[in-house]
Amino acid sequence: MTDQTPTTPNRATRRRRLARNGVVATGLAGGMTAIGFVAFGPGAATASPGRAPQAAPAPAAAPAAPSPLTKAQAIKKAAAKKDAAAPVAAPTAEDTALDAYFSAGYDYDDAVALQKMWNESDPFQTKVDAGNKLLAGEQLPIAPGSAAPAPAEAGDDAVSAYFNAGYDYDDAVQLAKMWHLATPYDAKVAGGKKLQQGETLPIEP
């Protein structure tokens, strides 16, 4: 009769079988005791005794790319950069005199009255002369705004409206750049006409 007693696997065979099944064992006094489990394969995490496996930290999110400028925004930005780089024209002696004249409250009608008193041929030159007198500390023979209405020449009435609204030479320089005009005087005329038509200018006085 054949002996059917199952053969007990030796220690080396048990270690190989445990290792193949993913069990790591170590020898302690009195026999083999499993202390951990290893999951084989790429990206597998090793569990330590008494501690839960920790997940790998999530990768940091890439910074969001800035939104591209629209064509209109790009054109506006380039124009603003060009205007900022353009040199600002220094005020002429005429501009300084005109500023003094209108800042004192005088207007075109006053210039016509002064022109007749001083026997001058051009109201514009009269405003310049009157402004220079004011800058020198002199007083004019009439009070501001006291003259009777007079027919306006081309541009003069618009310039008066410009200064009467509180704008000055520096504002005209800025407006000339914004409107691509040749001179600040052109900006005064254009701005005055807009004001006469009830429009508002793009800058405050």
C-alpha cells in the first residue's frame, strides 16, 4: 500500500510561494510571520505595517496663459505708446498771451472793442497784445465781457468758446495729438466748434 501522507513543503518552497503571492515574510523566533504585503507592478505603493498607503501629490496646475489682445486693443495700445513718446511742443509767446487774455475772462467781443480803441487791424493780434499787457501787470481799458456782440471771423468765435469753457494751451496740445491735428491752435478751433454744437471734448478742462 502506497503512503498517501502529504509531503510538507520545506521552508525554501514556502518562501518562494509567499514571495510569488506578494507576501513578504521575515523569520522570527518560532517560525515565519508575514509583516507586509507588496503589490508588484508599475506605480504600486508599498504598505507599511500600521500605516495606510499615501497617494502621490497631485501635480501643480500650470499658470493660465494671458488672453491675447484683440486687434482693436492692440491698435489702441500702440497709438497710446506712440502719443506718449511724441515730444510735447512748448507754448509760444502768442499762446501764453492768449491764455492770459481768455483766463482773465475776456472774449472775442472784447477783442473787437479793443481793436477799435487801439486802431489795430486784426482781433487776433489784439487778443495777443491785450494778453501781453495782462502778463505785464497792466489793466485793460474795458472790463471782461463788457463789449457788445460783434460779428465773428472764421475761427475766432470757436477759440473764444474753447477758452470760455475753461480749456487752455496744454489742453490744446493734448487734443491736437489725440485728433492728429497740425497745431494746438487747430485743436482750439476744432474743440471750440464742438463745444458750440453742444458736444463734449474727450478731456476735462
